[in-house]
Amino acid sequence: MADSKEKLFSDFPAVSTEQWMEKITADLKGADFEKKLVWRTNEGFKVKPFYRQEDLEGLKTTEGLPGEFPYVRGTKKNDNTWFVRQEIKVECPKEANAKALDILNKGVDSLGFYVKKKDLSPEYIETLLNDICAECIELNFSTCQGHTVELAKLLVAYFQKKEYDLTKLQGSVNYDPMGKMMVKGKDLSNFITTAKELVEVLAPLPKFRCICVNAIELNNAGSYISQELGYALAWGNEYLSKLVEAGVPAALVAKKIKFNFGISSNYFLEIAKFRAARMLWADIVKEYHPQCNCQPECPNKAEDGTCFCACKMVAHAETSTFNLTLFDAHVNLLRTQTEAMSAALAGVNSITVTPFDKTYETPDDFSERIARNQQLLLKEECHFNKVVDPAAGSYFIENLTISIATQAWELFLKVEDEGGMLEAVKAGKVQEAINASNKARHDSVSKRKEILLGTNQYPNFNEKAGEKQPIEAKCCCGGGAHTCEKDVDTLVFDRAASEFEALRLETEASGKRPKAFMLTIGNLAMRQARAQFSCNFLACAGYEVIDNLGFPTVEAGVEAAMKAGADIVVICSSDDEYAEYAIPAFKALDGRAIFIVAGAPACMEELKAAGIENFIHVRVNVLDTLKEYNAKLGIK
């Protein structure tokens, strides 16, 4: 049987790229190949419609093996396992401990504790970690940046008291002053003393990281993939260079840095991002010639003594909040599932799946369970943890890896040439660039160039928000008497759906739900298609849409619309028939409702001359148009 299968493949003649292009060109019937089929990404590079083996020639990504420098194929050799992480905001250490023990029995093997600075004490840590076997799981901690060293000392003392094997403990303490600067606007640029002390305090725990690059913040702020990666590399290099200058060995510093990335819904680009990240970071660390600080020394070294283990990137991945939505919120489950898939396939060290309801309420037991199970499905049923670098050899992904790496590297070099990441953050250059991307992506969402199902496309016609309101970010220090005066510019965290949600909430809060009536007439296929388009368009503002099978005359349609109490009447027909139907319908309506033509017919100027102002089609700005209609309807 095997022999027959081999012969089967050899029976087919080879098809060259030129032959494929000839066929594609013929099928395009004169259309421009570049414009029609070549996709230009937000990152600035082009993606071809097909790739072949010849596209792998000369690519650096195909040279190495899993677990080998430069780690493009992952830092793991034998499997692709990752930590399933869940975050716990600690209000009461005893309650947080009970929750931790509970979820550890439900598949979680990584915990993220957010602890308040005022509560820190040995007793607090003992209560929080009671009955938790620290050697069996990954433990991650976050607190106020100014109290991170205190937290680290308490943890080391606790682990020593419990007589743990410190070499086996895995986890992190989240110290990221530059990240906090971009999020909160506080000038924390004098961080080197604290960072050095933190590294020294946690030196006895070789697998515990403490200098964090929270690039997740860039992702949540709407950055493009190449921006997140390029700035993350400059970010990590800033910490590395500053600490080396302060006298800390390069190997020790590198082994204390942890990258926390976001995951967008761009499935294949995200796989490529993590592969590129490991490769580029390995190359950066190598330039510092880190010398092995392990006892005994590990064999993973270059001829000049450079420790390749220090070049390994430890990357945590968290699903983004930028594309989460308040309306049709269960679609968030689809987004986070594909995001988790891309991170898992890319070989990250740990993953946090954001609960689907985080945008409008504190996640409850149900949403947290679903978030956990999304990862467990990938592990236990899909066996994503069994295959190392399953993307290897993919013509498409290998090329994406190089393309993203190239773009990110250019940004990295630009930041370095301008004085490094810290100077860029202090000057607000990073924040400005990311905020510009946020604005550009909002513009794309408003024009439906970027689709959010359930929000700007295919909304649930009958859904109401009810008591659901978007949760705004709050000061990490608790607010109250605390003032949030900004020393540096900050990132903008407006989600992609925020403007559409505000519009729809505005409609709902008005107490009046406008009715949009489809006056369908003429060509059957065109009137149905345009009615469907118009219903989806207007329902994005929370309007009640009334579709119809068709009317014999425009007068009959207008009469039915008035009987239904329509606030908006949309005529849906073919371009050719609008010249016949649109003006009579407009006159019959006589200003009793907003009149809209679905489409951009050739006779548009003639219709405008007759007084028709409103046209909806694929090229209009959906958000701005709906805002205009709300204003006309008196909804504010």
C-alpha cells in the first residue's frame, strides 16, 4: 500500500510557479494581480495568495531544530507543553487561597496573584500560599511597583522556610517600571537600583523571573503586531543593558527577564510573531556574550563561552482585550479560542485566556471556568502540547516569520538609534505611535475594514445591553485621595468596539428605539441583498429593522412604512431601477421619515439633485453615518 501511494504522487507532473501564475492571470480576466490577490498587512509587508517550496530558500528559520539557538522553533525539545494560567485578584488572602486550591484541581497549573501593597507581610504570604505545592506549579505575583522588592524578599523567605528546592521553583514577580510609565504616566525612570536589588534578591531562584516586559499593554492599546514585537525587544534590551552597566552579569539579567505578550485575532501572524520574537531576542542577548552562571555549567554554550540558555526567551501570552465586545459577548469566546490556539501552536511558555465578560463585569465562576476549559481543550482533546513547532516548514508561516521579524527589527534599530526605549517612553514617542495605531484601527472598524462580528457587522438585532456597561480602567493605587497626575504621556486603551458600543448604548438609553423599514422593490436578488446589508448596517446602532418581501409600487411601500411607524425608510432595489423608483418614493414619503437609498447607483447625482441626501453602501463610514442618523432622530 505504501509503495502504491508513493507511485500515486509521482504520477502527477510537477507544476511550476509560472504555470500557476498563467492560470491565475487567465482566471483574473485582466484584473491586476497585485491589487486583487496580494494582501498588504497593517505591518507594512505584502502577503502573496500562495507560497511554494522555493519560497523557503535562504530562510534562516528553517535551519535550526526545536530547543536549539536561535529558538525560532521553540525553547522546548520533546513536547510543546505550556502552563495554563489563571489570574486571581487578592482581596482576602484566605479566600484567594481557597480559590487557588480549587482551580488547581480543575486543570490550572499556573497562578497569577495580584496583591495589595498594604497587605504584605510574612503571615499574608503564608495564608495566601497555604497547602499550595510551589514546586509543582508556576507562581506569578504582581503588586505596586514600589513594593516589588519587599514582595520578593517575603517570597524567598517563605520558600526557604518551607525548605523547597529553590532550583525547581518557577514563576515571576512583575517589575516593569517602563510599562507602568506608559500605562499610568508616572515617571519611574530611576529604576535601576530597585531592578538590581530585585535581581539579586531572586538570584537563589534561577527559574523565577522578575524583570518584565509587559508588551500586552501595547496589544491592549491597539498596536500592530510588528509594533508590539519591535518595542518589546527594545524594552527588554533597555533593561538588559542598564543592569549590565550596573554590574549585574549579563547571563543573570537575561535569565530574569520575562516577556508578557498579547495575542490578537490575526491567527497566522500571531504564530509568526512568537517565532520571530524568540529568534530576535536570542540574537540580541548573544551580543552581550552572557557567561554561564549555572553550577555545574551547562553544555549549551558557544565556542566563546556564550551561554545559549541565557538567550532563551520566556514568553507568557494573554488574549487581548482590544477586540473584546460588550454586545454579542459570547463571540468573544470564538476570538479568545483562536487566539489561544495561535499562541499554543507558536510554543509559548504559558497562556492566560481572558474571560469573555471582562469588558462589562468582574468575571464570575462561569466565565472563568469557560476560559480555563478553552486551554484544556487544546491540551487534552486537541493535543496541541504533543507536537513541537507544528508550524515548521509551512511555506506561508515561515515567510511570515521573516517578514514580521524584519519589520520589528527595523523598529528596534530605530528606537536604539534614537537613544533607547526609556528615552522614547519619556519623550512619549512610543505612546504616540501606539495611540496613532489605536486611532487608525478605530477608523478601520468604523469603515468595516476591520470586522467585529456582533458589533460593526451582523449584530444581534434584538439584543439589549440592559445593565451592562463598559468597565473603565482605574488607577492601580486605588484612587480616592490618590491623584493621577501624569509625568509622561500614556497609552489609550479604548477597545475597537468602544465607539459602536457607545452609540448603541446611547440609542438604548434614549428610551426610543427607531424603526428602520426596508422598502424592497424591483429586482428580487438585488432588493434582498441590499435589504440584508441595510438591516445589518442600521442594527449596529440598535435600531429595530423591519424587512419585507417586496412591494408592487413605491406608494404601497411608503404606506406600509407609515403604518408600521417607521422612523427610517430604506429603498432597496437595483442600481438600474433606482432611477425609476427612488425619487417617487422620496416624494411619497414627503419628509415623514429619514429616506435612505441602499447603494451607490450611477444616478446618484440625479437623486441628490432631487433632494435625496442619504446613501448607505460599502464605502461609507458606518459609525459616522449612524451618528448622523442618531442626531437627526434626536438621540443624544
